[in-house]
Amino acid sequence: MTSALFLTWQDPETRNWYPVGRLTVENGDYVFVYTKGAEASPRFITFGSMNQLNVKYVSKVLFPLFANRLLTKSRPEYNRYLNWMGFHHGDANPLEELARTGGERVTDSLQIYPCPTKTSDGKYVTYFFCHGIRHLRGGSSQEIVKFESEQKLLPMFDLLNPFDEQAVALRTSDPAMMIGYCPRYLAHDVRELASMAKASFDLKVELINHDAPIQFRLLCRLTATWPDGFNPCSEPAFQSLIPRSEGQTERIVG
């Protein structure tokens, strides 16, 4: 169950990514706060009517900033869209949908991702779509359609990547074939878990969606034992700008 989503923003000049906001559900209301990452760049601009950094925004309905990144239920392909994400009809909430898709649009520099939480049996479990399939050379993209659920995948740390030295590529085991990348937001966790929970690190294909757009083609699942001392989303940039005992609340209707 997804309990919190972080919104990241890319600085147009430095190309660095910063966590600038957090979305949660509290007592049935959607709650949005800005995080300390929003103060990391002088070029960051607040979102629409949520124009104060030290305000806790509360709404009965999902904020437009997030709602506009979901496929509307009236679209004819909506049920297929849920299937592509591995959801059965009706069992996905908006936060879970955004957690799987990342809420990305070609026209902006925002990305949404979940803060992982430990399962009741002490596991780290996350699902994600393989990125970068469209950029593969040769026959790799054609080979992906032959994959089967539960096929094992391995991470490759792409240290010499000129665009992102933290990038984590994905490959098959036998024969070895690169198939794409982990989403940027998962790279740190994958590196940590591959090192700290090596024996239980399990990365596999969850679904092959032959009829889906390329960004929803390959759904993957990562499972590992949650290591002692592993604490994702704990850096200062992820912390709310509102002290726990303070902060004005603004209720947004509609």
C-alpha cells in the first residue's frame, strides 16, 4: 500500500533533480506539503495556487497537479491501463496508480515516486516500468516481447553514463542482454539493496504488456529483505518545510 508520494523537479539549468513536495492521505483527505528540496534551487517556482512553501495544503479531492497525470476512467482504454500496471479492475487508488506510472509527461520536468515502506514480513517490495526501451539498439527491443513473467533480471551500475553516473541499467542473465534502465528515483535504493541485501535481492519481470505503449511495456518487480539501517527518503531534502508543531493549513475545494 502506497502511503506517501514524493514529487521531484528537474532544474532546467543544472539538470539536477530535487524532491520538492510530498503527497499523503490523512483521515480521508489529500495533503500536500513542500519539502526542503524546494529551497535547493533559486529557479524553483511553486505550483499554481499552492504558492506558499510553509503551508500545509488539504483537499477532499486529488490536487489538479496530480489528478492531471492520471488516465481518466472514462477513457476506453482505462481497464487495459490498469491491467498494464498489474492491477485488477477497481483495486487501485490514485496514489498507487501514480506510484507505478511516475506521472511523467513529455512536456514538463516533474516525476512522482513512492517512498517505500517495510512490509509486514520485513521486505522491500516495489514495482516499476523499465525505462529506455525505445533507445535500445539492435534486436533487444524485439527480444523483450519474448520475455515471460518471473524471468530474472540483473542490475548493472552504469558508472560511465555521461548523463547520470548513478544510472542502473537492467539486463537478462543468460544470455546477457541489456533491456533498459531502472527509473532514476530507484537507482539509489537498487544500489543499496544489491550491496546490503545481496542474498535476498530478487529482480524479475512481472508483466509483459504486448498491447501497451512502450513506456508501459515491461513491468518489473524488486523484492529484498529490508536491511538493518536502511532508511530511504530520510535525507534533509525530503523533510517537510513545516515543523510538526507549526504551519498554516489551507483547505482547497474542488
